[in-house]
Amino acid sequence: MAHLLHIDSSIRGEQSVSRRLTARAVAGWRAANPDGTVTYRDLGRNPLPHLDEAGGLARMLPADQHTPEQRASWQLTEQLVDEVKRADTILLGLPLYNYGAPSSVKAWVDHLIAAGLSYDPETNAGLLGGRDLIVLASRGGGYSPGTPREGWDHASPWLPHGLSLTGLEPRLIACELSLAPVTPAMAELIPLHEESLAAAERAIDELWVPAPTGA
């Protein structure tokens, strides 16, 4: 049975464009997989703990040497890796905050990097590959080639590197200028935002469209 892991990370609530995009994608996935199941994790409303000393050491010591704090951190990592392993499709909403990924997404990635769970410590082979990881990114400004802030989006290029050890390979659908409708100084950019949003929505709608069959 098809299983989807749906992850949101925006802190903007109902104003979030990335949440709007992931909701649209989930609806499309459900239509294509009516018998499928969904696991939902909201990193924006219920963030994971960042790795502290206990969490870091839990990755360096055998499980039978863990303190209670280290054991708790490792068990959370096991839970997060298991969520990924049970899914054949993962949807991640990725807003851009201060030119980088939300810290909650960084914490999620850090928890996923676990020897023996997400990668083989002897060969470094990823153990989570073979899943479709679709990243729906939203950016408040414009970062496309030729814009003044081209290259300032450090979230989208970081994520494939951050997850590379696991075998997960993200594919990106992005929407830009999401702050234009709510920022008076950006009002003239609203048409460009609407164009970018429409393109992202079209790409989402095509994700699970059955391929045409021959006559």
C-alpha cells in the first residue's frame, strides 16, 4: 500500500505558501492513491529538539552505554528514520528564512544522519534511497538567475548535500516572491509572484498524472 510522509515547516500558519503547496500536493497524491495512507509531521508547530551534547554523543556510543538522555535522543532518531522508511513518497514544505532553511528542517536532517539506521557505517551507502522526496519551496523574494539576490537562497542547494549520506535525492518545485502580496513595497512584483505560483501549482498537479497509454 502506498504511504506518504507529509512534512510542513512554515511558521506562518494559514498565510504560508509552502503549506498551501504541500496541501495541494497531498490532495493530488490522495487522488492518485485512494487506498494510500499518510503520516503527517509539522515541524513549524512542533519542532524537533536540536542535537545537543546528549544527542551528539548518542551517535558516538553503543546503545548499551547510553545515558537516559542519550537513549531518548536516539529513540527519537529511530522514530524519524522509521517514518521515512515506511514512506515511498515524502513531501517537504521548505520556506526560506534569512536565506537558509528553517532550523527545524536542519534539526530533522541532523536526526536522520544516523549510522546503521540511514547509512551503512562501513561503506557509507545510503539506506533511505529509492524513495521520492519532493521539496516544495517558497521564497519571499526573488532569487532566480539574473536577479540581484541570485545565489542567496542557501536552503535549496544545501538540502541535497545535507541528505546525501542517506541516499535521499530531493527534487524541487519552487515558488518565488511570496511576500509580494503582503508587502506594499513589493506590490509591482505581484504579477511575477502569481506567475511563479501558477507554475509551481502546475508542476504539482502533474506529479501523479498517469502517463498516456498507446492507442
